[in-house]
Amino acid sequence: MRVNGVVHAAPSDTRRLLSDHLRHDLGLTGTHVGCEHGVCGCCTVLLDGAPVRSCLMLAVQAEGHEVTTIEGLAADGAPLHPVQQAFHECHGLQCGFCTPGFVMSVVGLLAQHPNPTAEQVDEGISGNLCRCTGYASIRRAVVRAAELSKK
Amino acid sequence: MKPPPFEYHAPATVDEACTLLASLEDAKVLAGGQSLVPLLNFRLARPAHLIDINRIAGLDGIYERDGGVAIQALARQAAVEDSDLVARICPLLSAAVRLVAHRVIRNRGTVCGSLAHADPASELPAVLLALGGHVVARSTRGERHIEAEGLFQGVMETAIAPDELLVEAWFPASSQPFAIVEESRRHGDFALAGVVRAADRLALFGVAPTPVLADPRDPLKGLQPSGDLEATPAFRLQLVRVLTEKAFAA
């Protein structure tokens, strides 16, 4: 499988979840693990460009596919990805635990709806939980991300 | 978290998958995994063998058949949601699939998987029942159609035999008027109760061990929903009454 453009072998242990593979085998700890049953959205990554829950996939299933994690959005020292920049500008994070999942979901949302309506914004982030309850600023960040993505 | 030990199989064809299902004891089919993997993670399911059908090419079709729309085993819910064909032939299915969890889940989850999983509170089994659709089950013994009315047998139990693979679901064209209305605590959660209207047919979900057909003039007849932390039986009955009114007001 390719992870952030780099080819890696799939783990030999077939019951390794993709989330655990990314974190423990590849050291990509930006993908967070919360509920591990698909509810919280913290572990969201892109699979061939579409957001999916990495805790609900076996790592072997990603063989032959392209996985993008939060680390793959912008290289160290490079300008932030528009969605990251928007979360930064709009204070779309407090403790930051849910943030990688939100950012990956929003990247997927904007790919599907480059100019999301308020309803599409709410629908797009409804699968991610923020325990700091910073949803108002996260909503603003999504709108800002749509603006920044066009520049 | 780690699923319990299992032997992993990734067949490349439907025939290979059927051969595996026929020869292995205690095997489970893995499609989108959005219901099965949580069960594995919690170790509520401990199958000896996992048959991952995601490597089977050409099993993700959505096509017109016999005046309805056929959805193959690997067609993701998101693809069904975005399908112009489904929107044209069976807009009820387009509306229903949007109520299934969240888009990120629908990017992996499959329509056929929801039917085979048969959670009593899920939308798609009730839609298949309201419309009078069927599923196509394949095994080394051959292929058969299972009508929706005989498919759902209990909580997460279907008439699909252990050696059969659900390869396709068929939804008849949804004639006007149609509606799907549900009540859940949060958007995307399982419904506390829900109703599907297809013309003059009514199916209920979340209020019995399986989705059930009901008389629109007396939807509560014979209904004995269970109670839990989220809703008492009386509240579920009240929801069915109100949601049915809403569905038939349209």
C-alpha cells in the first residue's frame, strides 16, 4: 500500500487494524484512535481520496490502495493545507485530539462539495465528535477552508 | 484494539468465495465492514474465518433490471447515494441511504451488507420490505432469489444460508408517494423508531426483531416494541403513530 506517497508492505498480521498499523508499525501517530468502533471519527484517513474510518478496516485491506493521513497533507516546514490553515485561523480546535479526524473529513467534504451549504457543512462534520464542543468554530473553519481552497 | 484471531481469505471471484463458504466452518463475509469490524473489535463476533470479498472485481455494479434497480454486493452506500440511476428509478432508496450513519461510513459501507447484517433498527431492510424487493443469494448449489418478506427472520438473522453469498439486492421502482421518516437521538444514529412508506405500503423499523409490514390505518396493531435506555415501549409506539401520520400526510 502507499501511505502519503510512500510504498509500505502490508503487515503480516491480518488482524492488524489500519489505524493501529499506521500508528504502531509506521509511526504515523497523527491519526488518533478514540472509540475504535466507528463513532468518534478521530481515526479518519483518506482511502484513494475518500475519507474512511481507519479503525474499521484491516490493514491488509489497504493493500494496493493509496492512504493519506494528516501527515500527508503538508510536508514539514511547508505551508499548511488550506483546511489546516482554516482550522488554525478560526480556532477550530481546543485540545486537538479530534482535529486530525475533522480535518480529513473536511478534506473529503470539500472534494465532494467545494461550496458547501450550511446544511452540507453540518452533515459533513456530523460523523466527528469534539468533546471540547468547539463545533461553532469548526463550522466557521469549514467555510473558511472552502474559501482558502479556491485561492 | 485487536479483533479476535481469524483466518483471513481474499477470494478473487464470486465462485472462489462460494467455494470457501461451502468448505469452511464458521465463516463470515467481510464487505464494507462498518458493522462487522466494530463487532470484531468488541469481540462480540468471533468467526473462525473471514472472507473478504473486496478483491472481487466487477461486483460493485448498480444497474437497471426488471423495472427496478439492482445493487451488487460491493456497491458502496455513497455510490448509491450519488447514483443518478437510483435517484431516477428508486428515489426512496436515495432518500433512505442518506439516513444511514454518516458519509464517511457510507464511503465503505454497502447496501447489501446492511441487508445481510439485518439490524432491526436499520433503514435499508425496511425499505426493501416496503417496496417488496428481493436479494440474490449465490452458493456452489446455485442461485436463488429471496423475497424481502421471507428474508428477515430475527434480530440480525436472515434466510441467507451459511454457504450463501448475497451477491445482489433488487429494489423495485418506488412509485409516488413515498417517504422515510425516523427519529434518532443524533443525526446518523440508529433510529429509535422509523417508518417507510411506499405508495400504500408501510414498513416499520426499530420496533420489532425485524422490520415489519403494517396497516397504515392501524400501524400499532400487534406491535410490542422493546424498551431500553433510549426509549420506553410506549414512547416507541407513540413515535410509530406520529411518524406514520407524517409519512402519509405527504
